[in-house]
Amino acid sequence: MDNSRRNLLKAGATAAVGSVFMGSNPAAAQGSQSTLVIPPLAGKIGMRLATASIAGGAPTVIAVLDDSRIVDVRSQAQQQGLTLGFDPTSMLALVASGNAGFAQLKNLVDRAAQQTSLPTLAQAKLMSPIPRPDRNIYCVGWNYLDHFEEGKKARVDKVVEKLPDHPVFFTKATHTMNGPFDSIPHDITLSNTTDWEAELAVVIGQRGRNIKEEQAMDYVFGYAAFNDTTSREVQQKLHGGQWFKGKSLDGHGPMGPWIVTAAGLKLDDVRVICRVNGVEKQNASYQQMYFKIPRIIAELSRGLTLEPGDIIATGTPSGVGFARQPQEFLHPGDVMETEVTGIGIIRNMIKAEKV
């Protein structure tokens, strides 16, 4: 990624003015976005980009401003008489649009931010920022030392006793993608061991292969909160101990509430937190990651081409349910909150249904 594109990713529509809280009764809004929090952007730069339906309309890309107003990219392009070089209904198209697309987006949002009649988040239903990824979601296993140690004691498979020297990669199928406030299906006839795994997700900004570690951050488009929701019984006891199926049940990958572009987040200040029914289960900092993002990108891209819009879930801290004594799992009616400080909170209710 050249310097001009990196600078565009660092360009923000407005200065951060502090967190905005929508709604006054968090308990009444469990599983919904009515208590949505807008954390300040790091260094007063960056952008929050989401996919949303506004007033029941078709999905579109929006920019979320600090005061909870939103810029509908498609609508604003029409109002401003702009012909965009990307499809304004597709986050993937925006990510892949390169320097020209980002320059157009910045211009459009800066102009729109001067208006007084913009819609607000209360009028929008947020979806996953990337509702249907083009490719499987890449995931990193055992990326926090405490999580590796707790898992080593609880895992059925005792083969791996020492933290590997290289990141452990696996993938989640595209149908695991779920919205930041949508319910997660729970089929007790398949398994009753659904577990939480709060994570920081990275969205890749341009194609790359054999990316050098020192250049890896230039390939980051932005970040989002993600939960690698997992069926432990399916992951560990069925299918030969292969993780793919247990990690890939439909809807078991909520993401959002938006993507914060690369320079809008200060990684050293990030904490990854999970709460279940308001009780904190996980809380760790980015600094506790064993393999940091540059190493992850460099290793994953060795001989493997990364594409714009690829998603990498960077691993979960200790505190997962299956490693607790006694074990704890998610059940219908439970509300799972995943927070990444500097980005925001996603909130998903567990819902009984047959998948």
C-alpha cells in the first residue's frame, strides 16, 4: 500500500468528541442496538464504516459520525451529483476500490458532515459490515498464552502440549457471518456446548502475497469486533478433532458494529472483552497477544494470496466457557456482548432454533 492510500485511510470525517450512548436502559435493550456506544476515534482521525438498512431500505454503506449522525454513501452520491468508482451498497467494493475510491469517499463524507439534516443511527439497522464475505474467515488459534494454558487442561485432544512456534490458522465458513445485534441460532439436537470467543478482527485492504512483516500494517484496511462462537462438542469430539465444523455453524460469527479504518484505532490501547448476561468472562489487551498482527499477516500470506476484504480473527483471550470449572456454555435467552475498546460493542442473543 502506498503512502497516499495510507493517508486516505487516516483521513476522518469529523473530530472525535467522546462516546455517545443511545438509550438509557441497557437491560431493556439486550440483544438490540438501542444502547449502541460510539467510542472516540484514536488521535481524532479515522472513519467508522458500516453496512446498514436505513428506514427499511436496501442495504448500503454508511459512515458513522461522532454525534451518531450517519452518511448514506449511495444517497449522498446522488445528492452531490457524484459518480462513484465503487458500488456504494458493497463494503467489499469500497475496500477494493483503491486510492481513487477512498478519495471519493472522504470528499463525500466531509461535504455531507456539514449538513444538518442527516439521518441518525436510530433510523438504521446495522448489519455485519461485510454481510457475506467472498471467502472463508481466517482465524488464529491459541494467540493468548493464558488461553492456550487453560485450553490445554480442558481439551480432549492432548497432542499439542507446547505453544507452536508459528500461528495456528483455521477458517470459519462464510455463512457463519452474522450481524452485530442479530440472534445466534442454537440447535440443542446438534450440541448444547456453544461457547464464546471474543476477538479483534482485521480487514485486509489490498491484495498481497509473501508480505513482509515490516510492511504488513500497510495492508490493513480496518478493524471490527468479532466473536468466534464455537460448538465445543462438535469442534473437539466429532469429525476427527478437526475444528472447521465446530467453528462453522450458521450465524456463529457476529461482527461489527462497524469497521474502524486503520488509523482510527490505537492497537496498544485495545482491550478485548466478553460479557454473558452482563457478567464479564474475558478481558485482555492487544499487548498480550502472542503473535501480533504484522506477524499474523506475514505468516498467513506466505505462499497464500490475501484479497481486499479478507477477514482475520486474531484469537481469543482466556476465560472461555469450556475451560471453566465447572464448564459454562451459552443457552437460549443468554446475551453475549463482545467489546473491542476503541471500536464498540456487539450484542447477540442466543436463540433456540434448528439449523
